[in-house]
Amino acid sequence: MGENDTKVALVTGAASGIGASLVRKLRSENIEVLGVDLDSSGLESIRTETGCSVFTTDVSHNVNNIEVANQLINHFGRLDYAFLNAGILGRKIEEQINPYTAFDLDPEHYTTVRAVNFDSVVYGTLAVAPVIEESGGGSIVATASIAGIVAWNRDPFYTATKHAVVGWVRGVAPGLLNQGITINAICPGGVATPLVGVDRLTSADSNLLDPQQVSEAMHEVAIGDETGQAYTVKADDSPVRQKFTFTSIEGFPS
């Protein structure tokens, strides 16, 4: 592959979990990567391990996404794949087995969860789309969740924001296609990451995915041709990545 043919990818939430696994996968495919996260020490670790480029910032703010796009232009001059992957839980994993009421749900924390899980996807999409278009087209993959399709009622903030990610992907896809860009949502089930407890991967919970399985599914989606789709990734499915079929409603676009 010639130097001018080298593909470039953006990965947000790159310092750990799915994001770090995805950086490893992309680098193994000889794709240049800009890893973005708030965790500067985690970014430095993945940079040392893989040779990726890194940039520390908070992608829940629009201005920072614009800065990320400028970093891509200045450092690589192009962008082919954007993996918008940053995310946080709405309730601590250890509390999710406990009953709760509306009094336990903090509106200020909702604002943070929405900003990280959803605003970052909207802002990221809008910031990188011109760069991808100028590069001759490419793809965006947003990390949603199974909770973006069904209600994970132990964490309503998380569920609502991940539903929003799926809605954004499906709604904006036709517009992006006019720019030569595909956009899809990846919807993993439980994944062994720092978010839920990495040690659970070695437990008897067969429903827990290895982050590598999710990163491989994300790469497959990125290099595919479809757009506006949501793909579930479940440990007990074969194959683990499957396109979700939404119910249509007569008289409304599907």
C-alpha cells in the first residue's frame, strides 16, 4: 500500500475497553489512528503499545470535536473511518441490581450522560463529515448498545441516550449518503470493559463479550456498504454481529 493510500481512522473513547481494542484492531490492519479520550494516561499507554496518534479532549463539547477534526486535517490530511465510541453509564454498575425511584435519578448527572453518550455522536458526526467527504467518502460507526433497541430499565439515562444514538444514525443516514458517507450503529450486549468490570469476563457469565469481538464487528461495519443500520453484537449469537430489523409503520418512512 502506498503512502497516499493509507487509511486513517478516528476512535473516541480510545483509552480503554472497546475503544482501545478497536485501536489495536485498526493498527493491525495498517490503518493510521487518532485516538481521543479524556484519560491522557490511558491514551499514552495505547499510543506506546500501538504507535497510534493521540489527542486528549472532552468530545461531549462541540468546539472540541471541531478541534479533533482540525487535528485530523493537520496531522493526516484525510479521514476514512470515524468510530464515535465514548460512553458512560447512567447508574453505577454495582447499584443496578438495586431497586430505585425517580428520587435516585439526578438531573445533573443526566446532563452529563446525555452529553457523553449522545451529544458527542451528533457533534462528532457533524465535525468529521466534511473531512470524510473531502477524502473521497468513508464511514461513521457510532457505539450504541442493545439498550439502544430495548429498554435496559436498570439504567434509564443510559437507555434513553443509546436510543437517541440509534435514532440519530437512522435519521441522518440519507443526508450523509449525499456526501459519500455511510453511518451505522453498533449495539453490543454486555462487554467486559472497565465500565462493567473487566473481571466478569472470566466469570461464568457467557453473555459477556470480549471487547475484541466488538472491535472486529465495528471494523466489519465500517468497511461495509450499508447505511442507517443498527447491528447487534451478542456473545450467544452466531455470528455475533447481526443486522437488527425494525418494525415498519404504514405511512411512515422506514
